[in-house]
Amino acid sequence: MRGVRVLGVDPGLTRCGLGVVDGGAGRAVSCVAVDVVRTSPEIDLGARLIAVADVVERWVAEHRPDVVAVERVFSQHNVRTAMGTAQVGGVVALIAARGGLTVAFHTPSEVKAAVTGSGRAGKEQITTMITRLLALPTKPRPADAADALALAVCHLWRAPMAQRLAQAGAVR
């Protein structure tokens, strides 16, 4: 099944989740690939960003997504973590834009609501639902992998509605 293919990215400097999901008719979704890019806090920031960028570029070339869905950084208690997350998200957006791909940002609560029905769902609930929705033989680990798949599914299910709303607003 290949309707729309989405690369979901859960950005992070230490662990960056990547998940590719194909969306078909209705709410049909299937997992194409999932992984986590890890970088060591021991190495230079620039080297870490390059390491993540290299893997994301390979995934874009190999999986040829139609759109890239990235988790939007809204606020975190740890400023250092938020900065790293934002930096990785920016690198991913740049790679996508250079490849002519649309980049969509989704908040964690949007993703949780789309996948579990609750914007306050925990990591384990997301992992369990993604495993069911994509009929995966095992739960994706660590949670960053499941979160990346959840971002892709969220985009597949929310984008058509957002487009219809935008078109309805433009008609008025």
C-alpha cells in the first residue's frame, strides 16, 4: 500500500526517532521502516548534528517520503534538552526543504490525541497503540522510535482534515 508516505521524526540530540509510514485509503496505515539515531553527548555539537543529518538524508533518499512530520518543540523544563531538540528539528526541516518536501510540525499533544484519543497519553500508551495500529510484531523501542511512527500516523490522519478546513476557509 502506498498512498502518501510520511517520514516521522522525533528530534533529539541523544536519540532521534525516525519512522516511515504509508497511508492508504481511509485510515489504513503500514510501517515501512523505524529506527533511532544515537549520538554521544561526549562529542561536539556540530558533529552530532552532522551525524543525525547524514542518517536523515539517507532515509529521505532511500524511502522517498512525500512529507516529513516533525515534533514541534513547545516548552520543556530542561532548556538544554529543548535547545538540542530544536536544533535537530531545524536540521531535519532544512534537509526536507532542500529536497523539495513539505515539512509539517505537530505538537506532542496533537500526536497523542491522534493516536490514542487523549492528548495526555503517556509514552507507554503511545507505544502500545502504535504497535496495534501498525500491526507490528513487537513494540518499537526505545520510545523515540514509537514517537516517530506516531508523528507519521498523526500527520496522515490530520493533514486531510486540515486541508479541507483550509479550503473551506478560502472559499468564503
